[in-house]
Amino acid sequence: MGGSSALVEKNSGGGQEELRRWSRRTPAMVRKNFGGNREELWLQSRRTLVTVGKNFGGGRWQESSGSGSVDAKVGVNKPELLPKEFSSVIDVAGFLSAGQENRLRQEIADLEEETGFKLRVLAQNYPETPGLAIRDFWQVDDRTIVFVADPTFGNILNFNVGATVDLDIPRSFWSRLAGKYGNIFYWKEKGEDASVEAAVKAIAICLREPVGRDNCSEVK
């Protein structure tokens, strides 16, 4: 299905009208290519649409759906949703309490001081998102991990991984992390906040492990 989105972008240049027409065709494409019950078909169609997707320029998206790299999210750039002062955690969706946000900020600050990697967390419900505006706000670079928590497409965990991070962390880690803490059953039962906190903890453990053959082989 990832090939379908690539073909659409190649032929349409990402035009919004063509993307809308393609999105209406997606459920039929999914029914033709996938078996499974009605819920699974719905989830597959939403996962396919996400491949039209999300990139802040530079870095590589690790999709929770397993679709690999995805392309620029259409027409989303809302700097008015950004906080007035810098924060490593931005929750425009209201998933986190003030106490949870403070704990995550402290964990991220400690992690950055110890490892030099910059973890940034955005909780959103698309299309209510700062979108591309966070790239400059956070000064996203090769040592940055942008973690977007968005339940819109089923799996809540999405990651934009900087090139330097990509060299040290196995690509399979991100898909395993999304599979464990981002699946719809996990966050429906435990809450979006639990998924976010568990993912941050797992990333922090992974980044603190010595780089080697078996680093980040287990999602903790």
C-alpha cells in the first residue's frame, strides 16, 4: 500500500484535489487487497491515507503502520498552536496532565544532557497540529527525534528520526516500540497519556544503551 501513495504523489505532485480523490478511492483499494473483518479494513484504509503523510524536512519517518518513509503532510502549518516559550513537550490535544508534562520535560532534559540526543514530543489530533511550524520552533536537526502522538490513524506513535540517530538506533526499534505501546488496543485501554509516557521511557532506555550489535534489541 505504501507504493500506492508514492504513485499518487508522483502523478499528482501532491495536489490537494488529486489527494482528496485518491482518499475517496482508498477504502475500495483496501477491500480489494486485504482480507479481514470490518474493523481491520477500516484500520488499513486509515493507515494507507497516512502515507500521504508527515515530514518536517530531513530525517526519516518511522510509521506506526509499517509503511516506511512518508511525504509532506498537506497544508498544515499553524504556528499559532505553539507555546509562547520553548518547551520540549507540546500537548495541543490535551492528553497529558500538567504533572505528566513536567515529568516528561525533566526526563527529556536529563536524556539530552547525558546523550546529546534531542527528544521532542508533540501530542495532537490531526489536523489540529502546529505541523511544519515545529521544525523551526524545535530547531530540528540530525540529532533530533520528533515523537508525534496522534491517534487519528489507529496507532498513536509516530517518529521522525534524525540522520545521526538513525546511525545509532536500529530501525526495527521504532516499529517494535509502536507495536507495543502505540497499538489501538493499548491506548484505548490505558489512555493516550500512558502510551506517550511508556514510549518516552522506552526511548530514554534505548538511547542510554551503548551502541553495539544488540543495542535497543528489546523495547522496555
